[in-house]
Amino acid sequence: MIQLLICVCVSLATVTPQQSYQDGNAAMTAGDHQAAAAHFMEALSQGGHHPAVYHGLGNVLYRQGKYGEAVASYRRGLRLDPSDGDIAANLERVRKQTTDLLDPPHHATGPFFWSGWMSERSSGLVGSWVLCFGLAALVVRRWRREQRVIAWVARVGLLVGGLLLLSTWVSVHQLKTVVVTASQISANSALGPDGVALFALHAGAEVDLLERSIDEQYALIALPDGRKGWVDAVGLISTDPNEPFESVAR
């Protein structure tokens, strides 16, 4: 009986984000963009962090003229599925309509060439499985005659699994980018009255997040050309698909 209740609860938890997503698509088709955005946001709050949800939300935000939020939503969808051509095309279309026309932050992948088409979630999952396979091969090696072959399988599994997990760690912990959602924000040289205005950014600009102030009200950002400045964090939103979708640099 208890197992049945657990299965029912898990099933309901799985269906709820899907239902919210479907309601969002229905509202978008009907032209009710405000309701559609609310449904997509509800799907995210229920744990439905999926490229399709971010794609739908980005489409609605774009139609509402919220270019900054649309860019952030599309970017989150691409981080979950870098190979999704539809999201990439929509993102490029919105970026061409932004004021600053900045190139998106480019991060060298180094030896992790698969980061261009493999999401963080996928590389972490596959890496874990391959690493476990390599460890299992080490255990099996003791009871098998073909020890040399199994030893090579174990080494390859440990190497590939370790590289995949390392690339996931680098992507999650080092590639922190944000999108400007405010109509305009000013970047200053320092916090407080001693800061001098350096440059201004507008909705849709994608920049690197370097650090946050202690109270998290301000963020130090960097442009692709190397310029840096402190801005109000309320005018930013993270491109991390696992963060709350709100205009705060997290």
C-alpha cells in the first residue's frame, strides 16, 4: 500500500510540470501571453527545468517585448540542450534586436570539445555512469582471466568518466553569465559614492558575472572586450537553468 502511494505521488509530481507546460502552449496559441508566461513559470517552479519550457517562455517574453528576459530564457534552454537549433535561431533573432549588439561571452572549452554539443546535465550523468563502469571493471578484473583487456577497459572508463565529470564541474562553477533585463543600467568603477560611471548596458546584453557584493545587491560584470564594472544586481538574471527565473544575479 505504501509503495502504491509513493508511486502515485511520484507520478503526480511528474505530471504537474507537464500539465503547466501544456497549459502554457495553449495560452500562447490563444494569444494570451501573460497567462502563457505564468504557466511556463509555474512549470519551472515545479521543477520542470527543460529546454522546451525555456523555449516556450522565451517565445512569450519576446512577444511581450521583454528582450532581456527572452535572451536569458533562450540561453538557459541552450545550456540544457546545446544542439537545439530552434532555440539557437530564436536567440540570435532577439540578440540582433538588442541595443548594445554585444557578442555573447565566449569561454574556451580547452580539451572538453564535447561541451559545444553536450549539456552539463548530460556530461555529468554520462560521466558518472562511465566512471562507475570503470570501477566495476577493476573489481571484475580479479576474477577474470583476460586481466589485460579488462584493465584497459577500466583505465579507459576511469579516464573518460573523469574527464566528463571535470568538464561538468568547470561548466557549472566557472561559466557564470548573466543577462541585462533592465532597460538600462550603469556600470561603475567602484561601489559607493567614489564610483565613476564607466559605461551603460541595455536589455539583452550578455556578460560574465565575476563576483557579487557581500549583500548581493551589486554585481561585478565583465564585457567581452575586457571592460569591467559594478552594476545593480536587480537588473540582471542568471543564465543558469537551475536558478530561479528572476531578475537577480545568483
